[in-house]
Amino acid sequence: MKKSIGTKLLAIILTIVAVTAAALLGIKIAQKTNSKENNLAYNEQEKNEEVPKVEEKKEPKTFKGTDRPIAVMLDNHKDAMPQAGLNSAYMVYEMIVEGGETRLMALFKGVSLDKIGPIRSSRHYYLDYALENDAIYVHFGWSPQAQSDISKLGVNNINGIYESASSFKRSTDKQHSYLHSVTTTTDTILQIAERKGYRTTSEQKSVLNYVGEEVNLDSDIEATKVTIPYSTSNTVKYEYDEVTKRYTRYSRGVKQTDWATGETVTVKNIIVYKCYNWTLKDSENKGRQSLDNVKTLEGYYITNGKAIEITAEKSTRSGQTVYKDLEGNEIEVNDGNTFMQICPIDSKIVIEPGAPEDVSETNSNTIANELN
């Protein structure tokens, strides 16, 4: 009887020991499992922290590839309007010439156009901007100063007067004048350039610091209407569209359209600055102008309905102009086409808010900003 009780007691004790051991083993296994899972989770977190996700930088599309720019002198007389090709140009320069008129120099890169024009003669200070863009310079005739400087500066130029009538054609579309009717194509320009031995590729960087992300200027200057008078007979105006975030261009009170497509001429960026000009005294006495442009000039950068004050620094005729804010930083420019408005020193540039009621007249009572 005592043996039976002792056996039972031993069995109970062994059972308790076995259960306790199993429990302890289970706890250790659980602890190891949890520790392993925690380590894996920690390592995964550490891995994620070590390799953060990097958003891909958006690259600008306005100035890309190795196609060499083509700079074409365009007539801007009232009888020459509308012009063909302005919307396809990545940059357009407008400057004063004789008689209060202006001419446009449109720059094209990597585009194919069946009609560019009307093409007019060269003026010597336009060469400075063809050179800084490493462009093939296209014109139809030249002033004596331009002819001399083209040779002196070694400008790769194409003078349409000396090319065939099939290369630079006279259009019958213009009602008023045979003078304002010459057109050509990008293919023709490139064929002539290759015949002359000019480079048709370029590695030169853009004059403007284009960025892929949208540039919204931190400025109190509202710029939904811009007025730029070149002379009493020639005023340029821009009207901002908040939906498209582009400016519609007007010249002499007329909305500009494309001669070939009929599309309205619109602009993403406007850079406007003043430059002293004077009348040349030469044997022809035609009132041709010159510009004091190799220096630091003051103006505005305008985009997306805002404007900031800037400087335009040009150290040599062929050197690239650097556009800076008032803190001395090179400005970032929105991806899109740009009109360079280099106007006379006495021009009253008006930048103001609100859509214009009449694009042919300036309402002086609503002036918000003026560069005197």
C-alpha cells in the first residue's frame, strides 16, 4: 500500500516536472521566435531607411538634343504680319531698327518647318545673340555694318539674296508688298548649311537655365497684362491666360497669329529689359540703329502671371547673357518658349494685374508696375 502511494506520488512529481519543463521550453521558443521576427522587422525597417525612395527629376524639353540652333531674321512690319514659325521657335528676340520698327530673330532647334517668314535683312547687333546661341544665322540682305561684322566675327550665315529662288521663295499671300514676302524651310536651311560646310550639331548649353518643374515666382508683382512700347507706332502687349498659364501676344493692337497654321501666338516666358540705342551716321543715311548691349542691363522676368526684377549681364558680343535675380542668383526659367523684349531705354514698360479691356490702348490709371 505504501509502495503504491509512493509510486503515485513519484508519477505526479514527474508529471509536474515534465509540464513545467515543457512550459519553459515553449516560452524559450516563443521568445526566440519573437526575437527573430523583431530582428527581421528591424532589419527591414533599417533597410528601408537606408534606401529612401528617390523621385525622378523632371527634365526640361525646351532645349534638348544636339541639333544646332537656327536663327532667322523675321520681318515685323505691319504689312509682313502674320509671320510663320513663331510658335515653333524656342526663343524670339525683338529689338528696335530704323523708323521706329522692330525685327524679330526666331531661334529653332530640332524642328522641321515647311514655312518660315517673311525673312528680312540683318542688323549687326542681332549677331550678338545669334553667336551666344551658337546658331546658324539666316537673313535676306544686310546692312553695311552687319555685312562687315558677319565677316569680322566669322558668323556662319546664310544670305537668301545669294541663294536660288527655289530656296528663298516669294509668296503671293501678302497683299501689300513684294518686299515682305520671302519664305524658306528648315530643310532648305540645313541643306545650304551642309553645302557651306557649317556644323549642324552643337554641344553648347542653353543661354537660359530651363528647369523641368513649374516655376512660380515668389513676387508681389502681378503680371497679367504687360505693355512694351518700342516707338509711338509700335507697341507690344501680352495678356495672361490663367487656364493655359501662357501669354497671348499682341502687336500694334492686333492679336498675333501664325501665317501657316492660323494659331494664336502664345508665350510661356517673357524677359524684357532696356538698352540704349542711337542712330548711326553712315553714307546711306537710312536711320539704322546701334545698341549699347554689352554690359549689365535691368529688366524683368515674367511667367505664370508674376514678375520679378532681374539683371541681364553680357560681357562680350559672343558671350552668353546671364540673367540673374536681384540677389545675384541665375534665374530658373519655365520649360517653354521665351520672347526676349530688348527695348529702348526710354520705353515705359507697364506690368499690371487684370485682363486688358482694349489691347490697343494703355490704361494709365491701372498701372501696377513700371520700369522707368
